[in-house]
Amino acid sequence: MKILLLLFACELLLAWGKTGHRVVGEIAERNLEPEVQEKIRRVLDGGSLAEASTWADEIRSDSRYDGWGKFHYSNYFKNSRYQGKNKKAPYDIVSKMQEIETRWRGDELRAEDIRLYVHFMGDLHQPLHAGSAKDSGGNRCFVKWFGESTNLHRVWDEHLIDSQKLSFTEWSNFLLNRDLDKDSLQGDLVEWIEESHGYYPTVYPSAKKDAKGKDINYCVISSLSVPAEKYQPNLGYDYSYEHMPLVKRQLLLAGKRLAKKLNESLRD
């Protein structure tokens, strides 16, 4: 029953977690042009981008936004290309962000759009939000984190970041001391989700083997095939050490690219 409840809950995960999203918002805020920052503060009634960054997750309990959880990602298959919104995927993160950009070009600036855009820029840079449609972006990949059952998506949303025991301001301070090549800030939303999609296959740990040496698949389609806990890969220090550089790069890129988009779109 514990595993079945976990499978049911996995669809409700919060991308990057509150800390990760606040890091993206804080980095962006520190890179805003003064006039753009002032304009955003007015629309947000004095609020910051770090504060605004978690709103898109907080509204999940509000019936007025039913179905909006599907805007947080665009999962598609390995070795395929981003296809955009279509009949099979009417909700799509990139299309929603482009819709917001269209309103900005018409000088329509709404608090809701800023809050969504800040959050979605963070989501766009989490590799499993541009992950595999086969396993719902790692939501149906059952692993352990230091011995506790969880799933791969949650590891990337929360566990890796929270394991560093840093506040979002500490994270931001550390990351802003890092250099990024100027070319990394170029491109558009489609190119950036393709970049994230290219990373997702690298984050899957090796499967455990049964007594006959056969790999036990820890990514499942049905709750009836969830592997026993002893076959779930146990992730810890080694996994964190291997993947933390990518986590840091994606958080920094998301914040810097967010600032670039806001400065270009909202300056007078």
C-alpha cells in the first residue's frame, strides 16, 4: 500500500522544490535592469521574484486552476525533438511561456503571468521536466534516497538541492560567483528545453540485478509492476557528487536566462 500511495502521489511533485525555484528567482532579480525591476515590483505589489517563483505550485489546491499542473513540463521520447503543443499534449510549458511573451509584446503585464513565467523558467531547466514520456519524467522511476523510498523525479526536484543544507540566498550567493560563457545565455525557449531534454538520459542510475543477473526495471508503467524495495537503486553521496555540477549549472542558467528574457521583454 505504501508503494501504491507513492505512485499515486508522484504526479503532484513540485518542480525544483521551493528552494530551487527561489534560487532561480533571486538570481534573476539580481540581474534585472533597474527600470524592469521597478516595473515588476509594482505589478507584484512589492513582492520579489523569489517570492513569486513558488506561486505556480501553491495554486494546485485552487479549483480555478485545475489542470494547470500539466503546464509545468513537456515530456517526450528519447532521440526525438520537441514538437510543441498538439492534440496529444494540449498543455505545454514552452507554449504557455510563449503565450505570456506575446502578451508582453502587447504591453499587457499581469502579476499572474510574471509568477508563472518565473516558475516555468525554473521547470524548463530541470532535465526531468523535459524528460521521458514513457515514465512521466522519472515520476514512475522508483529509487531510494539514502535508504528511503522515493522516485527519481523527487530526487531532482528536492533531495539533491535540500541535501546541501543551504538557504536560497546562500545558494544564490555561491552560484553567482560562478562564470558562464556568454553563448550559454543565447537562444530561445525551444532551444533551452531541447538542451534540458538532452541531459535527462544521463541522470538514470544503473538498475539492480536479480539472482540470475537480469536487470530489474525500476521505471514502471503500472503500479502492479513496482519493484520490491531491495531492487530500487539506493542513491546517496556518489550520485549527488556526480550530478550536483549539473544541478548548479541549470539553476544558474535558469536565473540568468530569466533575467535576460525579462529585461528584453519589459524594458521601456
